Amino acid sequence: MSAEGGTKAVLAALTANLGIAVMKFVAFFLTGASSMLAEGIHSVADSGNQVLLLLGGKRATRAATPEHPFGFGRERYIYSFLVAIVLFSVGGLFALYEAYHKAHEVHEGVPNELIEGRWWWVAIVVLLGSIVMEGFSFRTAVTESNKTRGDVSWPDFIRRAKSPELPVILLEDLAALIGLVLALLGVGLSKLTGNGYFDVAGTAGIGLLLVCVAVVLGLETKSLLLGESATPDAERRLRERLEQTDGVDRVIHMRTMHLGPEELLVGVKIGVPPESDAAAVAASIDAAERAMREAEPTASVIYVEPDIYVENHHRDPRPEPPSPVGH
């Protein structure tokens, strides 16, 4: 997944959320609607999250150092994990607290500007405008994602993507659109019925939604931080090219791990002909490295171990599938 596509989606989301946040806070001050305050905080949290994603992308481009010889590609995963924390705490938990606080006010009969004031229509206008702006941001994220998604389903794309920006923006924008609908229902029903509990319910719904999205993001990003292997398609391409390489009898076993979204570590043990001398083995290793880089350009760090293959004398210790291996 290209970093450019992710950056474009992040910038589109940041621009939309800054404008939306201002409108929501104006609507809250005029109407007192708790769902507008929750949505305003949500947009502020989203804007901060987009800044974090941009910062993570920038820091990830730093050159490798002796202390960090594999580079800083995982910075993008770290900042994406911070996004999940911000969304959970600043967005979700604040909205739930605001719903709790507003419920007490409704119960105690505190005057409600949304129901009794003359500015109630501002919240409706702001929410409708926000849905339009958020829709444009969501469309940008979908368009950029479709360039690399292929024919996989959206849940699989979110789960398998190695570049965190687009999945984060997709989930954030989707949550924002659903949250805006909940806020619109809460505000509209409160005004129509004169019952402030509808506004409370809309606010609570927004909080629960953001908490759920934050948990999903946190779990997916944690997996990336721990170190995910290449996609099955990438591993298949690597294995097929190696098996077609002169001087390589077979792939005994292979390990892959993403050092960053576009940086793949590959460690492979290859079987070479028993009669090979040192020069032939060295040539086989060089050919194997070239073949893997051609098959998967993201393979930036490659380690090849040659061995003499003897059927059934040694097996890949992983519980995974594959063909009998040995030396």
C-alpha cells in the first residue's frame, strides 16, 4: 500500500474534521445539545489523530542507525496505536461521561436550550453539513483504498493491511458518519418530543461506537507492532520464484516479518545440490536474493542460509503446512 495514498486520505480527513469541529462547537454553545459537544470532542480527537498519523509517517522515513539497524518503519504502527488510545479516551470515554452528566440534568429538570431555545435548528444544519463534509473525506479514503484493496472484502482489508493509515481513516470516517446520524436522531427526536433523554441516548451511542472502533484499531495495530508476516500472496510469490532459481533445489523453510509497511525482512533456508562447491553456493545465494527482490520489491532485508537437502531428515519446526523438508 503506497504511503502517498494514505497521506492523501489523512490530509482530506484532517481538513474536514477541523472545519466540522468548529461548526459543532458553535452549535453546542447555541443549543446546549450534549450530542453536539460529544461530536465536537470526537472531531477534535480525530483531528489530533490525523496529526499523529502524519507525524508517524514523517518519522518513519528516517535513515537506519547503528542503534536501530532495521530503520524506523514501525513508527507508523506506534503512532497508529496512539490514535486508538486517543479515540478511546478522548472520544469514547468523554462522550459516555457527557451522556451520564446530561442524564442527571434531564432527571433534575435543568432547562434544556435544545428543546426550549430558539437556536435548536442550528444543530440540525451543522449535523447535515458535517455529514456532507465527512462523506467527502470517507469517499477519498475508499477511493485510495480501492487502489490497493484488490478483490478482498473490506473486513479482510482492515485486518490484513500492513500500512495503517488507510484502515485507521476508513474506520474513523465510518464511525464519524454513524456518530453524526446518531447525533441527528438524538437532537431531532429531543426537539420533536420535548424529551431530553433522546439527546442523552444519542450521546451514549456515540461514546459506545467510538470505544468499539478504538478497540478494533488497538487490536489490529498491536498485531502489526508485534511483527506480522508477509501476506500469503507475497510469501507464495517469494517461494515460487526461489523454486525457479538456478542452483536452488528447494525452499526448506522461510520466515518473513514486516519491519514497516513497505519494508519486509525475509529469512530463508534453501536446499542446494550436494555437489556444489563454495563458488556455486555463493552464486546460488546471490541468485536467490535477486529473485526475491524481483518477486517482492518490499523485501528490503534478506538473509539466505544454504543447506544440503536430504528428504525427511529435518522438518520446519512451525506447525504450518508444508512440504517435507530436511537436511
